[in-house]
Amino acid sequence: MVDLSQKKIAIIVPCYNEALSIKQVVVAAKQALPQAEVWVCDNNSTDETGAIAREAGAKVVHEPKPGKGNAVRRLLRLIDADYVVMVDGDATYDLSVVKDLLEKAEDEQLDMVIGCRKPVEEAAYRSGHVWGNRWFTSLLQFFFGKGFTDILSGYRVMSRRFVRSFPCRSQGFALETEMCVHALELNAPVGEVETAYEARIEGSESKLSTYRDGFRILGMMLSLVLTEKPLFATGIGAAVCFLLAIPFYVPVLMTYFETGLVPRLPSFMLALSLTVISGIFLLVGMILYAIALNRREQKLLAYNS
């Protein structure tokens, strides 16, 4: 049995208009981990979320900028703990198993453990969200390698060094994707624990928009590909331009070898321009790669310290 009694643990709950469920979340967190500090970030709610959370015993901070990423960034800047547990304020995650996540992290010395969602009823996990999560998880594996099966879960445990090295650029629901990419880029040890996923309390509404936030998550992922794997991104552009140039080169070169003339000058100039653009893509990629390498080294230094 892993001893967590000497560990400083903080539970962070980013919230926007969760007055119906926040008390249940805070109470469940305190029951599951009596020694933990429970922090709630009221993300500019228009209801009584903040007041109810404070009455339930949580420490409450306010973040006027909308978006889950902004709320979590505010909390992470305030907290100093051996482990930080992040959970949503909609009472859909099972906090009674939070010790399982923490014990796995401590026993196996992991920097992040994700609570993989297992819906207890069909209404808990909309089919569009299930499909989107699987698609984004597969896309992440393609770009950055395998490591997770539920990258969009809002229930996770993070170590102190992971939190201190995490830049947290996201403003909204792309936060979880950024966390997973950060872990994979650092080659940090990670794990998963299957947890029950409940339907929302009747009367409350999900803040996640399937299409709007889906495009934002995709945008964040592509942005991370460009910043973390620039040669991969610019290499695609270089290859496309070079392949487009080939059909223009072929007839020009065939005519040149037959007659010694270049009668199709516009085709030749277009092919040459595409080749130059291809070279520029590669040059830009190499410059961005050097920058990305420096950034990765800085993050590793923060992580290892």
C-alpha cells in the first residue's frame, strides 16, 4: 500500500456556471482526500458557482478570461504541491477512485496519470464526443507517438515537476491535448486508470461544443506539430511543391534533350519556382527545428530541476 500521508496534494476544479454540481464535487474531493487542498477557479460564472464552492470548503479564485485553459493556468500559478489532481466541476468523474490514480503515480513514479472514461450510461458520453476523442487520439498517436487512449479526459493527476515544466498555452478545451503532447515530447512516464463516467446532473449543460471546440483542438494539435515537429510539417510542404513541379519539368526536359531548346519557358519558370519554394520550406523547417530543439531543452531543464 502506497503511503500518501506525507504528500502535499491539491485538487483543482476549473468551473463555469456549475452551481448545480460544484458542491457535490468539492464534498466528494474532501471525502476522498481529507488532507488535500481543494481549489476552485470560478471562470467568470454568471451563477453562484464561486459562493457555493466557498461554502462547501474550497479555496476559490476568479479568472475573468473565459476558457478552461485560462482557468487552469491561473490555478497552476498559485499552487505548490507534490501532486495536482485536475477534475471538472460537473460531477461526471468518480472522485472516490482518486487515490487509485495517485497511488499509481507514486508507486510507479509517473508524471501524469489519466482517468480514462468508462460511461456508466449511454447519456453520459455523447456519440459525437466519443468519435471525436477516438479520432483526436489516433491523430495524436500519428504525430507524436502512442501513449494515451483518452487524451481529452479532464480527470488526471500530475506531478510537481510536470506542472512546473508545463507552459500551458491553451485558452480553452485544447488544454488536455497540450498536456498530452507535453508529456510525450518530454518522454515523461505516464499511465492511465479506467474510471466511471457519469451523466451530468439534470438541469446542467455541457460547455463543450462538439464542432467549435473540435476545430479548436485540431488547431492546437496542428500548431503543436508546427512548433514541436517543424521539419515534419515543412517537409510535407516541400514534398508537395516538388511533386507539383515534376509534371512541368518532364516535357521541358524531354524537349531540351531532343532539340537543345527550351521553348516552354513559362512551364520551366513555374517548375523552377516550385522547386525554389520547396527549398525554402526545407530551410524554414531547419531553422524552426533549431528553435524547437532549444525550447525542448529549456523544458527538459525545468522538468529535470
